[in-house]
Amino acid sequence: MESNILMERSESRILHTYNRYKVVLDHGEGVYLYDIEGKKYLDFAAGIAVQALGYGNEEYNNALKNQIDKLLHTSNLYYNQPIAEAAEKLCAVSGLERAFFTNSGAEAIEGALKSAKKYAYEKDGCTDHEIIAMEHSFHGRTLGALSVTGNAHYREPFEPLPGIVKFAEFNNLESVKALVNKKTCAIIMETVQGEGGIYPAEKEFLAGVKKICEENDILLILDEIQCGMGRTGAMFAWQNYGIQPDIMTCAKALGCGVPVGAFVMTQKVADGSLKPGDHGTTYGGNPFVGAAVSKVFDIFEEKNLVEHVKEISVYLEEQLDKLVEEYNFVTARRGMGLMQGLELTIPVGEVSAKALEYGLIVITAGSNVLRFVPPLVIEKEHVDEMIEKLKKVFCEFK
Ligand SMILES: *Cc1c(COP(=O)(O)O)cnc(C)c1O
């Protein structure tokens, strides 16, 4: 009852841009969420790959509480200690050299695109550079991020979008080569496509794109907003490939619940791109988010979370593969680490809605993929519980 009233109140005043699941979430503990009526849910979505540490991590919560009492915000006109530490840790784990903190993933993409454009402008003084992006990609909803998002349905109502963007087929090197010319300033892609349906880049493809970039002084921008922060069994997914981007974007699990993103680059790109006055943000990188990011990296290290993901994801993959064998409407599994997708021939939206009834939170990706992006702290018992609940859901579709 209480839920219904709250949902109605929300719908009457919040702009209707989401068709939400019919649940009002209230609090979380570990890898479980509870709605306002006290019903318990096993969470295999983590607020869309954000809550890497799950819920109620005491060390993380205390770091935030302490920072609230000290100082929330200063603006970027002054220095602050938490964000300096966060930047050092982000650079240390990525091997990249300069970070700019944003308030969201889309803003990190905007910054990465601006950096690439400025880098090319500094070289030849022209402003007619082109960007190559991938079909079925997702980079966010702001106009710049939308311009490189390979989903016509998201883009069309808002065209013309800024910049000259050409779309190549993901994992098809020839299709990228065909678009490269003297005006190409950047190639942008997700290392593992998320919203598009959980498609990891193939090794030869990413290596080939990297080579094209090196040979032509084109910047490789890797979007690690969803696949980064340990999710694939490496701190950043590209670290599984033995290459390095010129610029990467982070958000989602970077702050584990606090709105923060970043674009991070090599010293070479930093030296040749954004200068004082070229970019800015009022909130971005304030002491509060700095304290969160800094503590997130500490906890990742203490808990050896990346190693944990490597181990537990083998088990998750095995269990998901069994579903592919067992159910004729489960046609494929794809993914890396704790970023997994099951391709279904039954309506995925109905499956994820039904799962809620059984106390399981899973989300969808693309039009036919059930997406699993749980907190990185899950254990085998949680995988077993998820599979058990999912089987009950599948039963209703037999
Ligand atoms: C979520 C996401 C974004 C956008 O991030 P927001 O914080 O929603 O702006 C960009 N790229 C990828 C790969 C994402 O998954």
C-alpha cells in the first residue's frame, strides 16, 4: 500500500523518462536490498554496476561521514587533500598520468572528447576533425556523449549532434580501417560493450585499433565507465588486453554510490590538449567525492577485490553456462568477470520484472540480454541463490 502511494507521488512530479520497476527500495546490507515493506532482494545489478562494495561497508561509510563533518565542497579554485589522494591512486592503478574528475559518466565522455579535439587542434589549427565510434555503443545522454552513442533510437530526436562522428562495426577491424582518414582525431569504444548487450572487444580487434591509432597519431579513448574498477577481473578491462588507451573514462563504481566520474590521460595528451580555461566544473572532484574514491581504492586493495572477481567469476560463468545447456530459450552467455549477459529468446524485460517477485534484482541490456553486474563482493553462495531464483523465474516461461 505504502509503496503504491509513493510510486504515484513520484510519477506525478518526476519527469517520466523511465518506466520503473514497481518497487520502492529503502535500504541495503551486504549484497541484499530491502524495499519499504521489508521484502528482501538479492542484488545482481548493483545500481547498474555502481555498488561494487555492496551496501553498508562500514569503512567506506565512516570515511564519508568523517568527510561530511570536515568539508564537503570548496570549488576547483582551491586545492583539497582527498581529491589529490584519489587522483594519485587512480593514476597508480591505471598507469595513466593525469585525471580530471567529473560528476557523471557522460561528463567524463564530454571531457575525453574535448581533450581529443583540442589535441588535434593544437597540432594543425583546424576544427574539422572526425571521431570514429562503434555501432551499438553507449556513452551517455548528454549531447556530446550521444553523438558517439551507436544507437539511432537514442540519437535521432536530438540531431544534429555536435561533431563529425562515423560509426564502425564493433570487432570488425576492416570497418574501422575504412573510416580512418587524415581528419580522424580519436577512436572511442567501450572495452566491453555494456548497454549494447555485453560484448567484449576481441583481442585482435583492440590490438588492431591500437596499432591504427599509434601509426596515425589518433587517440584511443576507452570507455571503462561500466567495465572498469575491477569488474572484469582486472582493475580496468583494457589491462586484460596488454594495451593502454590514450584517454580512459571512469564513473559508476569509481565512487561506489557517490556521483563521480573521471577522464584520465597520458602525460603526452595532457601536454597537448586542455589548458587553464579550456574545461571546468563547479562540483567535480570536491573533497566529499575525493574521500569516497580514495577509500574505494583502499578497500579494493585491502580486500584484494580484483583477485576475488577473477575467482568468483569462474564459478558464475560455469553456472550461467549450465543454464544455456538446460533451457532452450537461453541461447548464449557472453562477458568478462562479473559483467555477464545471457541471451534469451523470451522477453528479457518480463524476466527481470518477474525476478523481482522472487526477490532477485537483475537488469537487461540491449533487446534480448539479461545482464548480471553484481557487487564485486559476492560469494559462491550468492551465485547459487541467484541461479536458484532465476530457475524459478524461468519455470514460468516454459
Ligand atoms: C553508464 C554509462 C555511461 C554514462 O554514465 P552516466 O553516469 O549515466 O552519465 C557511459 N558509458 C558507459 C559505458 C556506461 O555504462
